[in-house]
Amino acid sequence: MSTIISGTCLCGAVRYEVPDEFHAAFNCHCSRCRRATGSAFKPMAAIVFDKIRLVQGQDALLVYGEPPGSHDVHCRHCGSFLYSYIAENGNGHVAMGTMVDTPSIRPQFHMFVGSKAPWFEITDGLPQFEGLPG
């Protein structure tokens, strides 16, 4: 049985749980992710979306996008970005910064570095992809 990872927004209104069964983790540098987080990149861990379980705060969710298509889930009170649904493959991308517990996976690569913030320098040795990894 997998360890359960808990996560929460900044204000604590929304809480989720997910098994530590992530199949990928990465840092996305696309302009959309940078704008959603206000940061140079968004560290995410990928898992089958149906494995993300909302524990608290259904009424506090702010969904950006058009379900059942791809969409982002935020807390409507504090604005924290929590996770995304990727309609093309059924994955969930969990914002690693919202995890309270430590997942066993670590970021494995950088993607969309072709549109990364020009003021940010990637200094680790992880593989870099101009767009989506091939």
C-alpha cells in the first residue's frame, strides 16, 4: 500500500490527499505556468487524476478552465494553485509546493525552457526540453 501525501492551500480551506504513486515530476517553464504561480517555473508531480482526493473545501474551489476539459484548481480564498487536470491524457499535475508531506519523487527534467523567464538561470543538471519532452 502506498503512503498517502496530504496537501493544502495557503489558508487551509482546501485539503487534498494523493497516494505517493507519481509517475513523473518536472519543472514547467511555460508562460502559462509562470503566470499561474507568479514564479520562474511550476514544479509538478504527475499522477492519474482520479487518484487525487479532495478531503476538504469543495465549496472553496476556484476552477479555471472548462471541465471536463483541461483545467486548473485553485483555492478561491487565498488563490493557491493546487492541481491541474490534463484532458489529453487523464493525468493530474499536483503543485509540489502545496504538498505537506514529502513525496518520494523528485523533479526529473525541465520543460518548455524555450519560453522560460529570461531573468532565470537553470543551474541544476536535469535534462532540459525546449517544449514537451519527446
